[in-house]
Amino acid sequence: MLQLSLPGRRRPRWRSLLTAACLGASATLALAAPTTPVLRTPDASLPTLGDAARVDLSPVIERKLGEEIMNDIRRDRDYLDDDAILEYLNNFGENLVSFAPGARGETNADFFFFAVRDPMINAFALPGGFIGVHSQLLIAAQNESELASVLSHEIGHVQQRHIARMLGQQKQDALLPLAALILAALVGKAGGGADAAMGVVMGGQGLAIQRQLNFSRDAEREADRVGFQTMRAAGYDTSGMVSFFKRLQGTTRLYGEAPAWLSSHPLTGERIADIQNRIREAPKPGRIRPDAIDFHLVRARARVLQDESAKGREDTKAAFESQLKQDNTQQQTAAMYGLSFLALRQGDLKTAQGWLDKAKGSMKPRPGVLSAERSGPDGAAMFASLGVEIKLAPGQPPEVQAQAVQEAEQAHQKFPLSRMLARQYADAMIASGKLEQAASFLRDQVQQYREEPKLYDQLAKTYAAQGKIALQHMALAESYVLSGAVPAAVDQLNMARKAQDVSFYDQAVIDARERELQQRQRDEKQDKKDKDKWAAGPDGGPKLKIETSSETVPASGFGTGPAFGPGSAAGPGRGTAGGAPFGRDPGRLTDPLPLRSQ
């Protein structure tokens, strides 16, 4: 993976987990592709080759492996747990996946798109459909077509099951050095001398390395082509892939680029030429999707969250002030939104509200002006969300918090599928003291969206404010289960069992849930043993693995750049996969399934 870093920015110390487990699609390497009506191209019949990898890594195990890695990533301080960014990326990415035939595989697994704070222009795919984007890539992309090119490239890695296929390739290549050793022994025995024998050994090792490099380069080209198809089918401008590659190529010149025969990825110039040929050969596209204002608003949030040091905030403010001078309504609106979010992060609530009002006003149609820039979404959900954030900020008087409840309720009714606004509505009710209403709403939400640990955290907070200690611990237990911290969940159930307000019904639920989690722990131990056997090399040789805090992970062979995960940036005292997730107090409270409505 070739990484491009901005001068003067210190890159976080990413853990080696991602280097080995991801299919890095550095901005240099990654061109994802968006989606619209399906259009036939010369590559429309490109086959999905992932099925051949089934023997090496089944889709079920691959998904489980990805989930375990994600549990580690979510505990890292540089994981951007920002609802607005996550919601945009997942809406945008899911739209692309809908135009990538067979991307979900036979398990019909959901994709999950997320962002991490890093000054490198990069993106990566984890096993099982988890796709990460560095914050600097969001900032560097100039339009949605460029972002679509990156995500489509990563979707192509998942669709073609490159991690599983890479594992199979590694197992085959592990035989080459062994064969070279045998041949070297024969050469030495035949009188060829020590130098000749050593040459044979080194040649075998070199051949194995070269085969891995060839596989990596082929996988990147394949992901480019699959991504191109997805992007074109989604209705995005395929020239966005070329423009993004060219920008990366210009950045690469500042640092130099390895020769093609030493790089695990094709040179950017080669890939640009390949995509340009495909654009020329493909039928002329129909209407190209215009950029949604949400894209520019998300870029503004990412810029604010990228570097929150004093110097970073000064640079961010200067960038937004320069952006205000551009002759483009979307850019101006995004700059106002960014200044509002920046002021909120600095605690200047009056300035934050002022810039937000200006941003919303800039999106209103002007009399006698017909602007193509305003076609598509109007950013209402993100504006409403930021407005509620400001009104719920510490220091706001009770009457403003009451207004936040009204605005959050209206926004939730207008955008009922927005998870960001649903959680904000719950936060607003809790902050204003409407605890019974909040608990009822959250119980309904966790029944509909069972995979959201944040909902259980909010429910635990609500029960804590009500003094319902047993329910509080039971809800937090469910949150820990969803975060992969089963031992911490069992601890929470034990605390719930000892609570003074625990009922007979609660005891029955706790006992049943505890038995289920204990069985799950036994199954996970057995799975780990099976994975150790599965990861072993031929004839009991060296394992193809890297060690993480909790698991054995297959080395992907894709990329030599920084890894993302818990550990290196964490320091002592951070959570592990077996303990309570980082940032949570194990003594807090939570709720079970089924949930009683007291």
C-alpha cells in the first residue's frame, strides 16, 4: 500500500493489525466506483472469482474475522465515531453496493463503512465487508465521483474475495522455500558448492516474494476494473477515478515511487492509462449524478475532526474562510457549516448558531435564480442534527434544551430512517428529564435495531437516571455483547443480579442470558483452536498469521503501510477484546432482551 502523507502532519502510530489484515487501497491505489442504472460495458461479464477461495476462508469465517477486527478498531481513539459521517458513508456506500452484483456474497452480509482519523490519503477493506476511509481522503476528494471511485475499488476487493484468495496463494507459496531447501541440499551433495546451494535457497525465497507481489498487483487491477463497472452503473462520472489518480500521482512525486517490480500495487500511471482506455471504449454515459450538499458538509466535519489541536483549529478556520470566497454555493455553505461545527467544538455556542443560520439561509432558493448546484438533497437532516447538537451542548439553559426536544422530534418524524436523528431525539429527551418517554422510545428502537450498542448505552443512561439499577446493568450488558466484550457483559449481568431492585422476572432473564453468553465463550474458544489449525502452513509448517490482542488474523499480503487498530496509540489501560470497551465504565447500567417496560 502506498501512503501519501501531508507535509508537516504527524501520522498516528497505527497498529500492524490493519497492515496485515486489510486490503489497503491507499488513495494512490484505491479508486472506488459509485452506482446508478446498470449499464453494459465491455467488462460487464467480468466474473466474480471469490468462490475459488472458499476452501481457504469461508464467507462465514471471513465475516466473523472482520467483526472481531472491527471490535478492536472501535476502541481506538482515532476511530471517528461521528454519527453524521458514519450515516453519510453508509448511505453512500450502500448505494454503490446495490450496483455491485454479488458483492454481499451467499451470506447476504451487510457492508459497514467507517472513517478513521489519519493524515494519510488512504482507504482499506477488511474481511467480511468492513470498509474504512481515512479522514484525509474525505478532505482530499473534490467531488462525490472521486469518493465513489475509492469506495467502489474497495467494494471490488470484497466482491472478489481477495483476502481469501490471497491466503490460498500464501499457502501455495509457502512450499517454494521448502522446495528450494531440498534442491539446495541436492546441489550441495552433487558438489555444486556452498555458493550454488545458497543461490538456490535465495532464488526460492525470491520467487515466493515475487509471486505475492504479482498477486497483489493483479488484485489491485481487478479491483479497479470491478470498481469502474460499479461506479459507472451507479451514474457517477468515471473520469473522477482518473482525476483522483492524477492528484495522487502528483503527490507521489514529492516522495518518490517504488519501481513497478518492487511495488505490491501497479504504478499510478499504469492504472490511469488502463481506466482512460476503459472510459474511451465504454458507451457514452447518460446523466451524471450531481454532488449532494451532504458530501461537502461531511468533508467540513472531517476537516474539523482531523486535527483538534490549537494549531490545527487555526488552520481549519483559515481553510473555511478561504473557502467562503469561492464562487460556488455548495462550497460556501459547507464553509459556513464547518465554521459552525468548529465553534461548537470550541464551546462558542452563539457563534455556532450564527454560522448555522447562515448556512441554512444560503440553501434557500433565490428569487429569479435557477442554480443546478441546488439540485438533489438540501442537507436538511445534517442541518437539523447540528442544530440539535448546539442546543444540547453543555451550558445551554433549560428552555433551549426543551426546544431541542421539539426540533429533534420534528427532524425524526421527517427523516424516520436516520439513525443519527433517532439517537439525538433520545438524547434530547434524556437531557430535558423526559425519562419515561425516552425509555419507551429506546425500548422500541432496540427491538427494531438490535445491532446498535449506542441505543443500549442510551437506555442504560435513562435507567440510571430513573434509579433502575438492575435494568441499567442488563442494558449495558447487551451493549458490551454487541461490542464483542462478552466477559464484561457477564460481569454486568452479575451486577444486575445483585441489585436491590432486581425482580424475579429479571433474575430469570439474567440466568438465561448468562447461560447463553457462557456457551458463546466456549464456542469462541473452540473457534480459536480451529482457526489455529486452519492458519497453519502446509505439513504443519509456519502459521500464516499475525497476533492481535485477542485473535490470530491471516496476513493479507496487501500493503506495507500503517495499520489501524487498538494498542499502539492507546497506551496502558486501554480496553481489550475481552474486557469492557474503551471509554465505558463497567459499573454503568444497561438493559436486556426481552426488555420489560417498567
